[in-house]
Amino acid sequence: MELREQVEQALETIRPYLKADGGDVAIEEITPDNVVKLKLLGNCGSCKMSFMTMKAGIEQAIMKAVPQITAVEAINLTESV
């Protein structure tokens, strides 16, 4: 299975939770050094908890399912403190 397909499969495990809150996520790119770049969509792009969702949910799901991935980044996420 291709790397992108594996990442999509991992995202499918967390998508129902994102969609329940009016959000979603899309793969923008997987770099040659296996960094997944994601775009948070809908409420996920503007929610104050997006950083936690990204780290504790999305990143964990991808890295657990696809060990070759070295990092997961959201291209449209700014950490709110």
C-alpha cells in the first residue's frame, strides 16, 4: 500500500470525531523525508482546541499506524497560548 493511502486510512479512524464537531482534515503533501502536511478544515481550522486535536489525536493516529512518518504538521494552524 502506498504511503499516502496508509495515512488516509489512519485519518479515517479519527475523521468521525472531527466531523462530529464540524471539522475535517485533508492531506496537502507528504514530503520526501516523510513529513505529512495537513490542512485542518471547517471548525478544526478555527477551534481554540485545534492544537490539542492535532497533537493528541491526528498526529498520534498517523504515527501509530504509519511508523515511517517522521512528523505531522498542520499548514494552517497557529498555536494559541
